[in-house]
Amino acid sequence: MTDAPLTPFDPRHIVGENQGAALVSTRDAYKALHAHLLSLPGSRERSLALTALEESGMWATKAITHSWTE
């Protein structure tokens, strides 16, 4: 193992306790909104909303795992 700083492309397998809690609460919030969107009538707009939700979830997770300072 090296002491070289991690890059944005390195996997983050270990997260701190606060990061883990933030990931769980963020994931729960996204799951709730995802379920709500799925309950709406199917449409192009709903599909776009689901796609945007998936993208924002990815960015939220990245913000927690890549930019967190304990």
C-alpha cells in the first residue's frame, strides 16, 4: 500500500462512521422519492424525473465519499 493521495478514480472502500450514516440517510431519502415517482402515471416527464433522480443520487453519494472531512 502506498501513501500516495487518492484520486477521484480510486475506489473508496472504507468510509468513516459519519460518512456511513450520511450515506444511509441519503440513500433512504432517494429511495422514498424514487418510490413516490414510480407511483405517478407513466410518462416521458416521469422518466426524465427518474433519470435526474438517479444522476443526483450519484452526485450526492460522490459528494459524501469524495469530499468528506471528518
